[in-house]
Amino acid sequence: MSYNKTASITAETINPKVKIFDYEPCGEIARHAERLEQEMEKSPGSRPFPEITYCNLGNPQALGQRPITFFREVLSLCDNPALLRRDETRMLFSPCAINRARKIIESMPGRNSGAYTNSQGIRSLREAVASGIAARDGFPSRPEDIFLTDGASSAINLSMQILIRSQEDGVLCPLPEYPLYSASIILHGGTMVPYNLSEDGDWGLEIFEVKRCLEEARIAGLTVRAMVIINPGNPTGQVLSVTNQEEIVEFCRKEGLVMLADEVYQDNVYVEDRKFHSFKKVARSLGYDENDISIVSFHSVSMGFSGECGRRGGYMEICGFGDDVMGEIRKVASVTLCPNIGGQILTSLAMDPPKLGDGCFENFMAEKEDIRLSLAKRAKTLAGAFSSLEGMTCNRVEGAIYAFPRIHLPAAAIKAAKAEGMSPDLFYACRLLDATGIAVVPGSGFHQVSGRNKATGTWHIRCTILPGEDKIKVMIPRLKEFHESFMNEFRDRS
Ligand code: DCS
């Protein structure tokens, strides 16, 4: 590869913040998997497995999840309104998709899906989202408070942009964390203040731990401005209890922290004894309104039953900021002109889906429930399979789309990893990929091992539960066979 050392930008002169962060779900293992895939294309049969199973990303449709018919029908009609004037359309599309598409087309600038829209998103689609939130929570929601965004990622970045003034500003984030947070905080010049989730307590959030981290950060001179909570959790898969959520709300309110509630997995809950409750609902149920607490909630069409992550749709709802601040946020949003229209449409459909009495309600519900039930089955099967392996323990996958088992690696494996200049979990993940074609993310990619973390020295992998049930059936014996041979190779022989 050629490069120019005298170029006006080099690895030495690039913005140093860019070099500090890493983003492991698309990192080392993903690159290695792609290399293997190319190699296998060139020489089929060169590896002892037929294909790469990409369990490193939460990418539902890449792993076989089918899109919801109603969503795709509405999207196609919005993109091709000429179809609405043709007779065949009534045979090919459901009447409720046709009606919804007509309504949406009416509200698009120039009745065209290729125009810039309001920077906050099309008003009628924000109304749909607000009405969906109100129906979900039983508390009002206003379209003025909704920003439609290109996935939750852009909303999270925008929040960091407006919150972080300097390195002295801190943001509390869970560990293990979803690494978008550390990346975004670093890029915006702030300081991440990690708090540990408790693996022994089903990855629950212990408020005394958060308090300890907040106090330490304040002593170190930081102004802690916000607290990130991911519920259901990534990579940890826990669903917080309402009591726990109430404690968190009380804590943020007393400490004057903005709550950044990442709720992108709200439709991915699999166990009977846990239910998703939005933080806004919990705060309102406690009697707190926007004068008492500021909450920014994030949601997305990437996960859940829609799984439309490549469409880049999502929203944030901002409650408890003054009008002047909202004006500044609108200005920041306007710099990128507008979120993409397909994502806006999908977000409105996911939050305001067909209702009982609409022609396609039954079909929509059947497709949605099919996906949820199958994911629940896969969550249980994979967590069970990991737990059954020697030296592995895996907490219940209550929600989200990942199993996060802990591996108790033999000392010889840790030594071998060091010799290769790798962290032990990366070493394990590389070996697993080479032997089975299964790509997972090493736990250290979620910064689960930090200097302050009492779990230092624990090793994990994150494996998505998204491969279809048939694929999982094939994956598990391969996983077992690999693990046994790995443990035999490195077994402590003291
Ligand atoms: N928040 C959480 C907790 C996430 O897990 C993700 C995606 C996002 C936000 C951003 O999603 P969108 O921008 O697509 O709405 N999680 C990635 C992951 O960990 N693997 O694949 C996707």
C-alpha cells in the first residue's frame, strides 16, 4: 500500500481523539472474519466450516430475520407513489398499507420521498411517534420533543455534542458498555465515568456503585453531567426491575444528572418475570415531571422485531430541557439538514403500528410475535449451551440480542495470549473463529476490564442470538467441540 509521509494529514497529525477509541463489534475479529470469507471464496473447502457465522454484530436481517411485511409495503409505496394509481396494487398490497402510505405521502415535502424534510423530522411522523410513546407509557408525549434521527447512534452523538464542553465534563456509563458511548464521549472531548454492572447480580445496576463512581469523579474535579443507562442491556442482556429503575430516577434527580436512557432493545424482552418500562414512564409514575428531571430517551428501528438497522431510523425524546436549549438542539440538528426519510417512515410505523380493526393487524402481530418467540427460544438455547461448557458461566439473557458468557481461561491460555500480544479473550475469539467460522466479540471490546473495575481479570465473549434456530442447532456442536479441544490444549496441569 502506498502512502505519502509528507501528506497534509498523517497518522501523527490526525486528530488524536480519533486514535484513542476503539469499536470492537466492527474491529479485529470482524476484519479477520472478512479475510477468511474472501479466502474461502477463492478456495472453497479451504476451511473446516462452510461459512462465516457473523455473531459479532446485532444485524438481524443479515442473519436471516425477515422484514415485517406492513413496513416494507408502506415503504415501497412511499418510494413509488405511481403504484397507487394502478389497479394491480390493490391485489399486491394490503389496504391498510395503502392507506398509511397515502397519508404519509401527503405529508412529505413535495409529496416526494427524496426531499429534505424538517430537520427534526416530518411533523406528522413525529406525531405518530409521540402517540406511540403515549400509548406505551400511559403518559403524554409531544411531537415538539421528538427528534427523528438516523438510528439511535446519531441521536447519542448529538446528545454528547450538546452536553460536553471540555474534558472536565464527565458522563456516567455502564461497564461493560456499548462502545459507541466511550467513542462518542472521546470524540466530543469529554471524560467517560464508568460504573460497573454486577455480573453476580444478573448484571444489575447497584446504585451504591454508581454513587461511588460519581463521588470519585467529582473529587477528581469533573463535572458529571449525565448518566447513561442501557435497558435492556448491551452486551449484558439484563432487563432492569422497576424498583431498580425507580432508584436510578431518584439518584439522577437528586444529583441533577441528565438521564440518557438507551432503550433500543425495548421490544426484545424474553422472560416472564421482566417487563420493559421506559425511564420516562417510571419518572412520571413517581410523580416527577419535566421540572424535576431531564430525560433523553433513545429508540431505533434497528433491533426489536423490525430489525431494519441498515435503514437508519430512530428517535430521541427530550423531556425537561428549557425552550432556549431546545432551540439550540434544533440548530445543531439542522446542520445535518434532516434524517433520512425511509428511516423516518419506519420509525413512525414501528411506534404507531396497525391497530385492532385495521385489515393487516393480525398478520402484523403474527409476524412480530413469531420473531419474539423465536428469539426467546434462541436466547435460552444459547445461554444454556454456553453454561454447559467447562469453565464457562452465562447469565440469563433476559432481553436484547446477545449472550455474554464468562470464560474462566486456564493460565496456560492466558500465557499463550500474552505471547501473541493479545488479550486472552481476543485470543479465544480468534481461535474460535479460525476453528468454527463463528465470529464473536471479545468482552474487552466492551471495556469490561478497566483499572477501576472489580471484575478485572474476568474474560467474556459476546455472541448474538440472531442466527436462525436451524443455524444455532449446527453452531452449538461446533462451539462445544472447539471449546473442549481449546480447554484440553491449555488445561492447567498443576
Ligand atoms: N444503543 C445500543 C445499546 C446499541 O446496542 C446500538 C447498536 C445502538 C444504540 C445503535 O443502534 P442504531 O444506531 O442502529 O439505532 N448496537 C450494535 C451492536 O452492539 N452490535 O450491532 C449493533
